[in-house]
Amino acid sequence: MFEIDPNSQANIDQIVTRHLHLSLAVDFDAKILRGSATLDLEAISDNVEKVVLDTNHLNVSGSFIVNKDGQEQALKTDDSIRHPVFGTALSISLPNALNKGESAKVKIDYETTSESGALQFLTPEQTLGKNHPYLFTQCQAIHARSLAPCQDSPGIKITYSADIKAPNPLRALMSAISVGSEEAGDHTIYKFSQKTTMPSYLLAIVCGNIVKADISDRCAVWTEPENIDACAWEFAEMEKSLKIAEDLLTPYSWGRYDLLVLPPSFPYGGMENPCLTFVTPTLIAGDRSLTDVVGHEISHSWSGNLVTTKNWEHFWLNEGWTTFFERKIVGRLEGEDARQLSSVIGNNDLKSAVEFFGTSNPLTALVPKLDGIDPDDAFSSVPYDKGYNLLYYLEQLLGGPEVFEPYMREYIKEFQGKSITTDDWKEFLFKYFENTCPEKVEVLNKVDWEHWLYKPGMPPVENEFDTRPQQVCIDLANKWLGAKDSGDYSGFSESDITNFSTMQKVIFLTRLQDSAPLPAVLLKNLDSFYSLTNSRNSEVRFSWLSLALKSNFEQVFDAVVDMLSTQGRMKFTRPLYRLLDACPDGKALTKETFLKNRNFYHPICSRLIQRDLGL
Ligand SMILES: CCCCC/C=C\C[C@@H](O)/C=C/C=C/C=C\[C@@H](O)CCCC(=O)O
Ligand SMILES: [Zn+2]
């Protein structure tokens, strides 16, 4: 326990799961899933007498060995080991010890509970259509154990199959290929198969009134019928991004790439569930200006889903590489200027994360220690953008894209299907350049690895991103700061930003935030010229409301409450609650708004906001 993975109690050093079969029924009245999990296990050491699985908030009614002839024999279990963060270890005694290479099939009958953190059951009024309930899961990082008993460590890779029984007319989908369905009275049983090995955090289920719009022969958008047209239009170019990623890396190996647009409480921008990426509806801007998140999730099909972190301490290998690939796609879709702007925004996010945690906080190290720590509590932009900055720095150091991109491809080929640590990554980096350009090893030996990988705070080297594409944003911000002093706002017009991309608007507003608090008259003029409060673009609206709250501009309080009440994406909700709470007259409104919306938010989001606000 805890040797290989500080966040799992499973005995993955003795026995591993090869395949998982889930047979579950969705009960919307009881708001639980009921059925069984069957694990094909293989001993990787001698004399293995038990299998210890991760569970959290599950009711287990029985564990059985399933013999070759399908006979089930009850097994003794012990669930006395309970960890406040990592859940209940389910220790199952095997009828006879297994030696290395021997296998066993174990079935656990169970049901989830109202405390299962992976699940969010929505009432009809929390959906768009208002007619049907809805269920979706979020398993990353360690919530799969509240969906099913499993070895809930990214160091274990499994194939899986499932049959999910859902009440008509609702439809179930999973992070797998749909392989048919059968009628069962007023229910339907949907069958799934995931033949590519993957970590447990990529298990995912959705069940609701969802329909599909095809984008290409391997891509489709799924969502409620009420917004299927808007979503199909918004994401019409995802096949193009998928092809760019394939050219950059290796052929796409998961079969389908579908996109599910969830109800607004979904806590993340996107979640890279294989075959079926989950995304927030806050990406629907009406002008395809927020689709870089889709580029991020597509990139996870290689970094994270094929080459996986061995445990959550090496999460940067998932997110740093994915952010790097995401920005390569942005560069090929919209030009190098866009990649540079995206890098600048990311660096600003990194600075905010380091400031929020504190520059000496161990969680701002690229590879933090997570003993006893819930990964959700450690989550921030650090693994994304400090990871990105390291890879960008290495690309420059080693001779640019023409040298680095071939290495990227070889890295994916080397480790696909595996779970690795930072040491594995670094060892291959050196080996690759020893073999291809030995003189580069000297360059690699000069990198301050200790600081980049293990020191908290900002990186030892600041990348020089191209400031030209952001200059127009900086100039406009300076013009507004000039007006602040002169009090003359006559020189502005809405056309100042009509040609700004989303990224340029975000950089412009972030630049002004650096000079906050700004006078109310300036903010009133800014909003009236650029109609920011009513922007349909969630990133622009979020940057504007953050700037206004940092200046205690109370006229935006209603718009802030509206944004906090109509979507649950933590990237927006957590900072907005903190900023509203910091306003002299915002405290009461903060608490009132949170208490009103806490059941609207996903459990992960509610818990983290409650912690942020000290409620
Ligand atoms: C290095 C230590 C930290 C390890 C944390 C691992 C998982 C955090 C757990 O909360 C899961 C996070 C899942 C994030 C999914 C999607 C994100 O890319 C979205 C980023 C923010 C947004 O765009 O909304
Ligand atoms: Zn990601």
C-alpha cells in the first residue's frame, strides 16, 4: 500500500488488473448505480493471498471468485482499513495463493451511494431540456473508486467492457466504443467495449436525454437536443484538429473521437475520457473562439491517455505535454502568433497559481510529493504551464521544432501503453539525443534540472515569448491607463477590440488587472465601449468580471452572481468566489450565493469552494 502510488491503497506491487467488466443499472430515483464489477487479475509476484482494491463510499454486498465454469464462490473480505482521503481498502482473500503469472477472476456486487464523489445526478430543472434527469461522472484524479471497486492508480492499465441499464428514453454512453444495445421492457441495456488499455481515471459514464450530430466518419457531437445545432456548429472543425495532431504525432488509435457537451455544472473545461471527451458548455461562444480546449483534449489521446503518469506526482507529464501539443495545434490552425499569445496567457496563469499557493509552497513544484494529499487539492495550472514552459525551453535549447518534433513522436512511440515517471521521461530524453545528436547532451547537462523539477515557485529560466502579437493589447491597456490619469475617455470606441482574438482580449484585460484597483469611471467606460458584461464569450466575461472585482466595482455584482449561478466550471467559479469574498461589501453575497448554488455544482467543485471560502 502506498509504496508505488501515494494516493492508492491497492496492492498493485503484487497483483494487477488486466480487464474490468461493469454491469450496472442507473437508478435515478435512488440516485445510485447498482450491479457488479468483475476484475480479471494477474499476480506479478509469488504467493499472493489477497487482492486489495480501492473503494470510496460504496456499499459492497459480496465478493466472489468466478471459477472457469462460471461458478461463483463467496470470499472473505476485510474493509476495516479506512483512510479519510483515499477511502476504504477492500481486502479480498483469495481461496488459494497465486504465484507470478497466475490469474483469477473476482466479482464484487455493490452499489454506489449519495457520497460517491465521481457521480453527479442532475434533476430535470438542472438540465437544458428540463424534462429528464441526467447523470455524469468525473473520475480524475481518484474518484473512480467511488464508481467501482478497482485498483485506482494511473500506474495500472486495463481494458474494460460494460453493460449499462438505463430507463427509456434516456441513453447511456461511456469512454469506450458502443457495441450494441438490447431492449429490457421500459429500460435499455447499452453495451460498451474499450480494447485499448487505459488507467481507471478514464472510466466515464453519462446517462441522459442526449442526441448525436456527426462531424466526420469518426467524430460526432453529443448533447441534449435543445443545443445540438449550436454545438455541432461550434465544433465543426474538430476533425481538422484531430488530423493535425495525427500528423504531429502518430495515428489516432482509439477508434472514435466523440465530444459530449454537458450541462453547465460540469466542473472542468474538458475531460479527456477516451472515445468521448466531456466538455463544458461554456465553450459555446457562437464564434468557434474557444475550441483550443478541444485541441487540448484531443492531444490527451496521446499524452495522458497513451503515455500516462505512473502516479499523480508526475501529472505534469500528462498536462505539460498535452498543453504543448495543444499549442502546436493552435500554431498550425491559427499561426505562430496565436501559439505565442497562448503561451503568454499560460505564463500568466502560472504566475497566478504560484501567487495563490505561495512561492515556497511545495505544491508549486513541478513534481510535488502527494503523500496523504488529495490530488484535487493539489490541482492548479502548475503542471500545465510550468510543464509547458520546461518543454518550450528544451525545444528552444535543442534547436527548435525541427529538432524537437521528431523527438516528441519517438517519445510517444517509446512509452505508449505504459505509465511512467519523470525519471523515465528524462532518461529517454538523454538517450534519444545521445543516439541522434550527441553534442546536444552537453546542452541537456547544463539544464538546472533540480530547480525545474523539484523546487517550488517560478521556473529558473523565463522563456522569451514573442511580445509582438500582444503589443497591440499592451498599447490599448496603456491608453486606458493614460485616460485614468487624464480623466478623458473620448478617445475610445468599440472598434478598438473588434479585431482582437479572444486571446488578445484576455491579455488586454489581464494587463489592466495588473494595475487594479482601477477607478469606477474607467470601468464604466470600458464596459460601455466594449460591452464586456454581456459578452457571450465566457473567457472574456470572466477576465472582465475579475478585473472589476479586483477594483471593488459593485455594479458587476449581479453579473458575477449570474455567472456563478449559471455554470459550475471551477476555472471560473473558484476565482470569482474568492474575488467577490475579498470585496468589502461582497462577503454576505458570497456566502448567500454559494449556499444557494452548492447543490447545483459538482461535488468536487462544492468541496473546493467551501474550502477556499473557509465555510
Ligand atoms: C501535480 C499534482 C496535482 C495532481 C492533480 C491531478 C488531478 C487533479 C484532479 O482535480 C483532476 C483534474 C482534471 C482536470 C480536467 C481538465 C482540465 O484540463 C481543465 C483545466 C481548467 C479548465 O479549463 O476548466
Ligand atoms: Zn489536460
